[in-house]
Amino acid sequence: MGQQHGHPTGAGRPPVEVGGVRAGRVERADPRGRRAVRRAQRDRPVTGPARGPAVVPGREAQFEDAFGRARAIIASMPGFGGLTLSRCVERPGTYLLLVTWRSLEDYTDGFRGSAQYQEWRRLLHHFYDPFPVVEHDEQVLTA
């Protein structure tokens, strides 16, 4: 099981984290594994931390400006529960993105499968070096 990296987002339901390189329940390339993860997470809140994205050196201010515009896109999606984008103090070109969704499907099928996601990609993906890995984790503990 993954580590806890978020706050409870719904009535006793542990959130699942969606993000970059943090360990936990992963949506694997194997379609059987993907279905297993989706079945396990159906109708559970999803929270996504991502250490990474790493941004092309010298383009951090441009990335943050573009992210400010992209925020409206993701915030308009059904099931979106909020986000934070933080910059790493020790490595200023590395960010932590934490996104909360009502369910894993709201993220995978809703946002990632939408036309709006194409605009999100256009605004942000060219800043990443390397491109972040997206993983899904279940919340285990809180304090």
C-alpha cells in the first residue's frame, strides 16, 4: 500500500492519490491491472500528489504562469475537488502537484478523456523534462 499524502475528502472514504513518483497503487499498462485498480477505487475520492513534474531549467516562471491559466480548465471538470502546486525548495525546477477528485474515474475517464485535457496538454506538457509518471495511491493513515 502507498503512503498517505493528503487529507480525507469524503465521508470515511480513503482518497486515492494520483500523481508522479510517489509509491502506491499504480495504474499499470496491463489492461487487467488497470481494471483491477479501477474496480478497487470506484466511487472513492481521489487525491493526487506528484513529485515531479520537473520543468525545463529556466522556464519555471513561464510554467507557473501557464499553470495559472490551466487551473481554470481542470477546475471546471466534473468531480474536481481542488489542487495545490508547490515548488521544491531544494530543487526549484521540481514541483509537487496535488489534485483531488471525487473518484478515479472522474480523473481517468472524465478529465483525461476530455477535449479540455487536450488544452491542458497544450498549455503544460512542453514544460516537462522528463514527463511525470502518473500513479494512484490509497490513503492509509492521517494525522
